[in-house]
Amino acid sequence: MKTGEWVADSQLLSEKIQIERKQFFFDLKENPRGRFLKITEEVGGRRDTIIIPSTGLDLFLATVGKAIEADKVNGNGNVALE
């Protein structure tokens, strides 16, 4: 590969879920710089994306787990947060 040459990301996994009026796309991808999880939220045609390097996925999952537990402890009123 030459300097500045573009290489497409390889798609390893793609999942889509809908929660209330939001759609979330989870795409595990790989490129010459490494593997990463791309999470995209789509609401009303607007998209926001975060990228998590694969080296941080365990920490990310642990932190989401803590948020789930805190939600349960605090009543889990199933109120949508915007």
C-alpha cells in the first residue's frame, strides 16, 4: 500500500436494533490500523457515531454493565432519556 492510498474497512459484524424511536447500528470493522466497533445512533434522519478501538471493548462493556446495574438499583422506570 502506498502512502495516502485509501483502503476500505472490512466488515466483520453488523447488527441493528431499535429502541423506541431510535435505531442503533453496531458494526465491527477492521482496517490496516486495527479492529474497531462503530456504534451509530439514528434519530429522525440524524446520525451520531462513536468509534471504540477493539482494545477498549472489554472496558466499554464493563462500564455499560455498571450503568445497567445502577439503572436496576435506582428503579428502572423505563423512562426514555433524550
